[in-house]
Amino acid sequence: MNLYEVTDKKLTEFLHMLKHRGSQAASSVLPVVKDIIDQVRRDGDAALKRLTAAFDGHTNITIPRRDIIAARKKVSQDVYEALVYAHRRIVAFHQRQLHTSWLTTGTYGEILGQMVRPLERVGIYVPGGKAVYPSSVLMNALPARVAGVREIVMVTPGGPKGIDPTILAAADLCGIEQVFQIGGAQAIAALAYGTRTVPRVDKIVGPGNIYVAMAKKLVYGDVAIDMIAGPSEILLICDGSGDPAWAAADLLSQAEHDEMASALLITPHRSFAVAVNRALEHYLKRLTRKKIITASLERY
């Protein structure tokens, strides 16, 4: 991780680059994403298979229901128990957020009220390929389940060996019956407009890379979305009294997402910053995503 003093001229350059990191990339990504969306709208499944073959190296976009169910046996007991525990807590939290319908009679006999109805079908995007995020399955599918959404469609790019069983086990735990091994802008386009295989949804939720974010921005209006999220980021403000190892762990938790992630630390004590750097180097030696983390920390 680079160290900058407040008086360092390079700090101004770094902050300028950081501020514009999303917009600079977006200008080059926009035409690519627009073309991908146009292909999916025009050619449907043929475009999905063509693009998935080009980007992910396969054309098997549909995951059979039996594979989703079988994934449970491929996940360790400890991991599955953690998924069940998280499932229970997430459901309990979102149940408190439920809106209810109500009716009342006004002063002149008029009927006033609010009708709350769930969406029929929601699509969730789960990042994949470079890492495994079962939390993205739970955090996006369960609020929909609590709200009463009848049908949840999940898309995820998967890795060289397919979709990690932990992701499929989480999907099964959430009652998701339709899973498609597609990612990127083409997955968002398929959910937004539908193909013969992938059903059109009412709303798309879930995080993704800049191509996913740009695709959600372009299809918004034709379909509802949750938000347009930028690259992962974290800013720690430390007074130097805490454990440098804890600060390093927090920074790594975001830096591991992708090369454009930003992990920053502000502290009045240079010695603390140096100690955090040492902790980062120590952890990096045993992390499988070392290349991505290093690129993120060195650049942003």
C-alpha cells in the first residue's frame, strides 16, 4: 500500500485519479455494454451462448434443478451451518421491514388506504468467476422471499469448473429453482428483456463489476433495479490506538473484490500506517487472491 503525507504533492494526483476512476473506465465500457445488450435483445439465447463462450469459455447456461439440490452434499457441514445461521438472521431482520396494506374511511365516507403487493418475479445477480460470494445470494434473495416474491431467478458467471457448490447450496436454501450460468452485461440484458430460456423479470438486484453496473444503468426504465453500485471501497480512520492487524484485515476485505477496488487508511501516525503495511504483507503471503489484492492496493 502506498503511503502519502498530507504535504506530499503526489497525494493530490492520487486523489484526482481516485475521484475519477469510475468515470474514466465508464467512457470506454459504455459502447461495449450497449453492443452486448443489443445483441441479446436481437438474438436471444444465441447471443447469450455466443457471449458466454467468448467471455467464460462454455455454452452451458442452464443449471438443472437436480444440480442445485445436489450441491448441498458437496458443501462442508461447517459451511452449510453458517449459511443456515445467516439465513435465519437475515430473514429475522427483513421481517421487521415489511410494509402492510391498510384501509380506512375518511371524514366524508371516502375509502383511503395503501395496498402493498410483492413483485411477481425478481432477478438476482451473484458475482462469480474470480471469487465465491454466497452472501450475495442470501442478501439479495431473502428480502425478496420475505416480501412475498413468488419467483426468483439467479444468474452468476461461475468459474472454470462451473458454479461453486456453495453458491448453489445457498440458492437452494433460499428456494431458488432457476439458476443460469451467465454473467456480465449479457446476464443483465437477459433478465431485463428475456430470452426463450431466461425469463424476463420485474426487478434486477445484486452487485457486479463495472460492466454489470453499466448494463443496469442502461436497462433501467425497462426494468426496475436496486441501485448502480460503483467499485468496492472502504475508508478507515484510525487514531493509532487499535490493532494494525485488524485494520489490515478490513482493508483486505474490500481490496480482494477486484482490481478497481479502493481501500484507504487515514491516520495521524506514520508508525501506525507502516505497521498496517507490514500486516498487509504478512496476510498477502497466504491469500489466494494475492494478485488482485496487490493490484488494488498499489493503484487505489
